[in-house]
Amino acid sequence: MEKQASRHHVPKSIYINRDLSWIEFNYRVMEEARDLKTPLLERVKFLSIVSSNLDEFMSVRVAGVKDQIKAGFNKVDFSGYTPEKLFSRIVKKTKHMVAKQYAIHKEVIRELAREGIHFVDYDELNSTQQRQMENYYNEIIFPVLTPMAVDQSRPFPLVHTLGVYLAILLKKDADRKEDEPYFAIVQVPSILPRFVQIPTRSNSKKKEFLLLEQIIERQIGSLFSGYTPTAVHAFRLTRNADLTLNEEGAEDLLEEIEKELRNRKWGMPVRLEVEKGIHPYSLELLKEEFEITDNVVEISGPLDLSFLMKFSAALPDFDALRYPKHLPVYPREFDDADDLFEVLRQRDVLVHHPYESFEAVTDFLEQAAHDPDVMAIKMTLYRVSGNSRLIQSLAEAAEEGKQVTVVVELKARFDEERNIAWAKKLEKAGCHVVYGLVGLKTHAKIMLVVRQENNSLRRYVHVGTGNYNDNTAKLYTDLGLFTSNPDIGEDASALFNEITGYSSPYDWKAFAVAPLSLKDRLFERIRREKSAAAEGKPARIIAKMNSLSNQWMVDELYAASQAGVKIDLIIRGVCCLKPGVPGLSDNIRVISIVDRFLEHSRIFYFENEGKPEVWLSSADWMTRNLTRRIELMCPVYDPRLRGMLINILQISLQDNVKARQLQSSGLYSSVKNDLPEYRSQFKFMEIAGWKKAPEFF
């Protein structure tokens, strides 16, 4: 990674470009696939994640840059790049990334073979196996294939984004002279598994797999009677997948989004991936059709390695090649409690996922849904799992006559269709479903339960840093605060009133809420630390988040650093701040942790002259979070829970195994010190009580 610095020019700016910073993040993901200490099938999964990440980056971020170029926009952004210059640099860096990814892929394939897991070529099959694959093709694959010819009477068919296709050149058997070849395409069916297990001897422990496109390629002649295939090569197109919504003019936001989802398949082409060695005629025809010449990527291996995630999961007999399985522990405060409300009347509870179980959240809502004293439930939903107990509990609560209000964010990128389905189900059950405010995504994670107790109402609140999704809660590190604090409860009611009704700006007692107050509250606290440092008082900021890309926030941190504030930032992904620049950011350190679980929690610590403030938030320090979303930052009042959060931050800062430190060049390097190896996620496993956690070291 360090070698890149000498190859690529970095603009003279005090900021790092957001998109180039993201590319460096995906390199850190790829390091996990390369790391020999990572279990082999986990390395396979990380290779898949690199591909999925890059697909989304191309279809959203790079597509946006191409839109700017197409519109003739040529202004320099705050990091020193014009759209054309940035696009050129992105293409160069991502091509280098893909080349490196496929080099790692070849290494991983060789290591899988040593473990008895083989990807084979068709020519390696014996005659019996070839007959078996022919039968599989005739019975399973052939019926779902659709050959699509391209000629004067048949225009180029629609090529779906991110689908794998075969480009086929043919000659007519009756033709003797060398005419222009015939051209056709065939989609590799996404409805079928991308890999096919080849039957082996019953006593063999070896497992062999063949890629679906190889079977189709070998039998491709069956689709073109009277023609002879002369060249067959795979290609894949990435289209612009961002939604362009006219929310002001849409009478029904749900219908508007459904319409845009249908239009997504027609999005502007952004990237063309082709199999290495593709016939020049096919390549030129594809480039001309998709009008792509500047982002064509030759792939030395199977296109779209995202299938490796399912492949890794399809090997049940190879658990020794994975991280040991462990179930999250149930939070101790709730473990022996029959009544979660009784616990919360006595004290606040903090839950650290995935080390502690998300079941605490689903149990809390389930109890509320069936408790006769609960009057109302209000909740935001951004990304929900496919088979969610939360949705079921909300529906049951409404059916039992409770007032249930659910704010469903229909614009959660790539989860729009699922959220539309949930919204319809909840409305059918009798819930009041609200789609948020025009022009703003509702990204806050909050649940409010109103309960009648002793002739008065008490509010119980759950605030989270991550989505209400039981699947991702097993894979992402997030935090959830349960509380019955009256100020937090009042603010929760006010927040829902602002989202669902008409309310004047509210004087928040506890919360800071974007887009109106969150940014200013953060500025106030950064500036308070700056003033304290100028007066020689203790001054410290520790912030853990996913991304930092807002220029105003970066500038505030630079000013605080110049005043002497010690600042530690734990930022998993994009970071536009340059640390360690003399006279600018000497006092700022930035680390990123990429490990078994996706770091996702947002925690903000301010020293406050020895009276520390700690906040949990749904918001990263990005422009979209601070100005175009409904986000929430919630204080943690309980001193015991504040101490737990400070401990989480300190443990993260001590990581010298998976942590990478950001250099002022925009590149990352391993954290090097003489201390014993310290891996933060494994420490959290030990704290939660996961057995055998030390064996991971």
C-alpha cells in the first residue's frame, strides 16, 4: 500500500478526497482476504465483500461523477479535484485494486484446493462427469436460457445491471467466405447457483465445483442451430443505480419510488467488465453499444466474485476454516428479568452488538406489543431483515388496539423494495405508516413505548447506532441504549411529532437532531474543547464513526488541534481529514479497524474540563447526515454506562492488530508499537463472556 504514494500524484490540498478515501477503505477490506492469519473461508468472504463494495461504489458514487462530467460541471471540489480529474484517478486506482484482488483470488483458490475444495475447468472433468454436467445443462439450465441475437432487425437487448452475460460470435454453417460474424448474447441465469458441485466418488472427501458460465459456454451451440460459435466471452455492465426522485411533485411517495425502481434497470452505463482475452469484435461492439471507453476493466478470472459469499456458506463440513461459531450473550441486566420495564425503571441499560444479543431489542418490543398497559408504540425503520420479528410485533400491537406509528424510510438505498413491502404489511395490520419528510431521509434509530403506570404515563425509549435489523446485528458492531429518563422520553415524543405532524422548532432537552441542531451542537462542543485547551485546561475529543467527509467538521477539528486539543478519531471508512500535518493537525490521530465484524457504532466523547460528555448517534460526520437527513445524537447520562462507552473507545484505540493508522498522504499503515498484540474485537468478546475468545489470537 505504501508503494502507491510514489506512483500517484496527490493534489496539494489540506483535505483527502472522499472517493479516493473510500478506495483506500476497500483496500483495507482486501487486506483481510490476503491476511494468512484470517481463516480461509473468511478470506473467501472478504473477497466477496470487496466486489460488492466496489459494485455499489461504481453504481452510486462513480455514476454521480459521470453525471457531473456529462452536465459539463468542471468546478474544483474542496479536495482539489475536478470531476474529470477525479474520474480518471478513480478508474486508475480501481483497476489496480481489481488486479490485486484477482491475484489474491488465485492464491485463495490454490489454498482451497489444498483443503480439498476445488474449482475445476470443464476440460478437467472425466467422461462420466462431463455426461453429468450435460444432463444438468439439459434438465436445469437450458430451459431458462434465452439467446438474444443482435442484427439489423433485432436491436441490442436490455442488459441488466450487474448481471453476468456471455458475448457470442457465430458463423453460419453454410457460409464459406469470411463475412462479418453474427453476434448474440446470453444472460447467465441469476436464478441458478453460480457454482455447481460435481458428483464425486462416495468415499471421496474432495469437493469439486464448476462455474455455471463454463457449463453454458461448453453447450452454447445448442442455442444456435445451424451456426457455429467461434468465440464466447463473459461481460458485465454496471449502471447508475441512484434514485432521482421528484418528492415535491409526487402525490404518493411510495408510487414514485416504485416507478424509479423500475427505471433503475435503464440507468446510464458506468463500467464494463470483460473477460480477459475477449474477442476484439465483441469488445468494440459492447463499448459502442454502452458508450463506454474510459472504464473498461479486463478480468483475469470469474466475473463478479460476490458469489463467493454464498459459496463460503455452502460448505457445512469445513467449519475448521471459519471463525469459531459463538452465539451473542443475552444482556446481563435483562437475563433473569421477566419484566424489562421493571428493570428500566431502576436503571438504564446499554447493549453492545453483536457481542450481546439483539434479542433484547426484539423482546422489548414484543413485551410492549402484548402489555395491556402500553398505550402507544412509535418506531423508525430504515433497513429491516427479511423475516423480522419486529415487524410481526408491531403488527400484533396494532391488531390489539394499541396506537402504533412507524416511520418507514422508503429511500434506504437498495432496500427500497423490501421497505415498500413492509410498509404495506404494517398498514394492512392497522399501523399508522409515515414516509418521513420531503427531501430528508429518516436515518435516526429510535423506538418509543408509552405505558400507563399509577395514573400517569411513563415513556421508555430505545436509541441505537445501527438499524433495527436482527441479521446485520450479528455482523455489525453497534450500541443500543434503553432508558426511561424523562428528558429523553419527552424529546422522543417531540421528535416523532416533528416527523409525523406540524411542529415548530423544539427546544431539545437531551437530543441533538439533524438537520437543524446536530451540526451546531457538535460545533459548540468542539469549540468548547478548543477554548479549554487555549486556557491550559484538559481538552480531549474521541470520536468513533463510519465516515468523516464534511468540510466544516474537518475545519473545526483542525482549529481545535491547532489550539492544542488532543483528538483521536476511530473512522472505519471515508476520512477527508489529513492527520499529522505540521501546524494544522499535529494533535489528531486517525485509525481504522477492519476485522471480523463491521465497525458501525457512533460514539462521541468530549472531555468538558473533567466532566466528560458521551453521546451515541445514528449520524456520521458527513454532509448528508448533518444537512439532508433526520439524525439523532443522544447523551448517555448514567455514569456507569458512560464509563462503559469510554472503555469501548479506549480498547479500540489500543488495537495494534487490525487497526490501521491514516497518514497525511491519504494512505494507511499498520499500527506499530512494542506492546503485545491487542485485538479490540476479541477483547470485546472476552468482556461479553464469549468462551474461547483468546483462541482467536
